[in-house]
Amino acid sequence: MVEGHCMKCKEKREMKDATQVKMKNGRDAIKGTCSTCGCGMYKIGKL
């Protein structure tokens, strides 16, 4: 599991359904949902 910062919980949480995506500027990022509240999360970097 990948960890990221949830803006809604204001804590580091594990990401559910983490997938690798490319941002508009070409950088790699990881997109997923918070395992606690279900809010969308992003983390810049590779999976």
C-alpha cells in the first residue's frame, strides 16, 4: 500500500486503489482514495 497525506483527515493515510498517472506537466503521480474517509488523494512520484 502507498501512503499519502489526506487533506480531509489531515493525517498520513494508506491509499486504496492506487494507480499510476501522468500529470499535465509530464511528471509521474499516484492517484487513489483514502482508506478511512474515501476522499481523493494524490502523491507526486512513482508507484
